[in-house]
Amino acid sequence: MEITTDRRDDYVVCRPHGELDAYTADELCDSVAAITNPDIVVIDLSEVSFMDSTGLGRLIGAVRRTGDAGGDVAVCSPSPFLHRLLETVGFDRIVPVTDTVDGAVEDIRSRR
């Protein structure tokens, strides 16, 4: 799995590429944990083709870790499959799930 991070004005976009599963999920946690001074972190799932329960667990862990460090997280651009998964488990009730990076950032800003 490849994960790119892009620091913008007051937020960071973390974009995993590939499958987020038991073999690769720790890479996402490590990438999010490496973000220093997280204010807003957007996890862009547009390039994630699959996620299993381990991937979902690590995604939740990354959200918690960022919150503990004083930041907020939103998720954007999930495929229809991933969007349904996130809704089914109630993830979208604790973290904003939007269609775009800009929408994710605006959602977090409006909640503050």
C-alpha cells in the first residue's frame, strides 16, 4: 500500500492507495500518527479498493489518535461499497464522511 500525505494551509490530506486490510492497515495508522500538530486531517479513500474489519479498526484508531492529539478527522471520497460499509457500522455518525476533500474540510470547520 502506498500512502501519500499533502499538507495544505491548515489541514493535511492522507490518501491511501490500494487495499486497506490486515496486511496494510498499520501503514495507515503510522502515516496518520506521523502527522505533527494535526488540526484537520482528511483521509481520502478515493484510491482504496477494499477495506476489511482490520482496516476499519485501524481507521477508527487513527481517528482516535488524531483526536487525542487535538485534531479533527473527516473521511472523503469513499466508493459506494466503502460508503455503505461506513454507514452500516455507524462510522459516519462519529466522523464526517463527504464526497470531496473541500467538503470534508468545510464540514469540520462548521462543527467547530
